[in-house]
Amino acid sequence: MRSPRLNLDRPLHADGDPYDDGPLPDLTSGLMWLATAIVGMAVQPLPGTQHAHMNAVVILSAFASAWGVFSIVLGLRGWIMSLRVRALVTAAMMPVVALALWATGGATSYLQPVLLFTVLFVAWFFPPRLAWPLVGLLVAAYASPLVYDPDAVSLGYPARAVVFAVAVTGLTFTMDFLKHRLVSAEVRQREIAERDQLTGVANRRGFDLALARTHGREKAYALVLFDFDDFKSINDRHGHPAGDAVLIAVAEAARGVVRQGDCLARIGGDEFALIAPGAGYLGVMRLVRALNDAIDSIQLPTAIGPVGVTFAWAIAPDDGDDPADLVVRADERLLASKREGKQSESGTASF
């Protein structure tokens, strides 16, 4: 479980999983449990309400209230469970649901309509691979009065259980379809917002988000900056289409070098950046040399000729604990390397 303080302005899917809605599932679940506990006790004075297991009702209401408050606190403080852990917790609560049905009348339980909230919760907040097993457990909990209630058959409960299963299946399909459309739209919007349309690598916004995520997860990581030497002359002599072709070729060559989990981004006109989680000094040197060799091997038109590239880097935490400081440090080294035109004492290189 992660334990950052909740920031309501941050994206819900900070971990990159579009099905993970951050603190919302815990807040929603907490409110559902708390509301069920309150309503369960509030209807006790109404005529026709069964009181055969009143002690169990009180205990279950207290448990639901406590769990509801606990879940709300989890959501508000940002102690976010992973999808898998949340699914296991939800599965563990299904016997509690069956017990609540027993305590409130079994086949005649007044809590049965509340289970539809659980269906909507499961179908919306979990991907299908996790939602369907949970829905199956919920249907089993609903059908549990058939095991112990001698009046269940005479009350037509088998037919109600079948209809409930059909309704739950339809609701789950519907919610899954709607969530899938929402997730697909969000992924597409992210691609548009965080992807450089010319080169296909991340843009400045995507770079900033990746740097923030990496800083939050990794104690050690490297930031590499590189750009072309006198790129403006390529555009001036050969036109912007030629310059665009060079940028595309360089991005494609660099993509073949970076490791899985690295983030390659175009953060300016001819400036690229690479975020390398877990990389130290030796790892950066290997990456920079591999990038330089890949870019040097690009086949460009003879009229354009070879393209010179300057590299610089900063390593966390040695060069700073703040992502913005790392960017500034790497940029300073890049400028110094360009001015000197040779390897500097600060650990930059120009190829």
C-alpha cells in the first residue's frame, strides 16, 4: 500500500493504470458500508421488520460502520490499495454479506436491494478479470438463504435468485462496457496530451509526468539530455521537412536503445531527454554511448551530412533530490559542454 498524503489535484491514475481510480473506490465503499449500517438500524422500528437475530444485526451494523469509517479514512489519507488487494478484500466481505442476509430474515431480508450497490461498485471499479469472480461470489451470497431458510422454496426464492443472477450479469456487462469506453477515451486523450505527434516519443508534458512518477518510486535514477549541434542550419539550408526527417530518424534510433521502463521524450525543438530509473554513473555512460552509436549510424541524405549530438546528464540523488534541480543541473552541463566542445570535468560529454 502506498502512503502519500492525498492530493485532490493530482491525476487519479497516477500509477499509470487507467482502471485504478485512486482513492475513489475506498471512499465509495466506505460510504456504502456506512449507509447500509445506518439504514439497517433505522428500519428496525418499522412494522414487519424481523428481530429474531437482533444481536447479530447490531454487531453487523457496528462492524459495517467501523469498516465504512476505516475505508473513508483510507481514501482521504491516500493509503491506496492496489486493484488486486482491493479485490481480495472485497471477496473476503462476501461472507459478511451472506451473514447479513441471514440476520435480517434470509429469504425475506430487507437488505437484498442494497446488493445492487455492490454490483455497481464491483463492475465499475474493477477490470473484468477481477469483476466477474466477485460478481459470482455476490450471486452465491444472495442465494445462500436456499441453504438454511426452510421457507425459501415456498417463497419462490429459487426463481428470485435466478432473476437476480440475470440482472447482475446484465448490469455488469453494461457497466463494463461503459467503463471500457471511458478508459479507452482517457488513454487516447493521454496519448494526444503526452505524446509528441512528430516523433512518437513523449512530449514535454509526458516527460514532466514521467519524471514525477519516477521520482516518487525510485531513489536512484538518471536524467539524460541531448540535442543537435547547430540544428538550425539544417532547417535554414534544407528546409523544415528535412529537419523533421532528422528528428524522426533520431527518435527512432534512440527508441531502439532505451530500456524497457525508460522514458524517451522530445522536450524542445531539437532537445531530447531520457529518464532511466535505477541507472547510476556506469549505466548512464553505457546508455549515452549506445545512443550516440545509434544516432551516428543513421543514414541521412548526403546533402545533410552527419549530425553532431551533445549529451549531458544528472543522477539522483547525487546531483539533487528534486526533479527540477536535476533538470537544471543537466541543462547547465549541456550548455557547458556545448561551449567547451569537449568532455568537461562535470561529467558531460559531446560526441
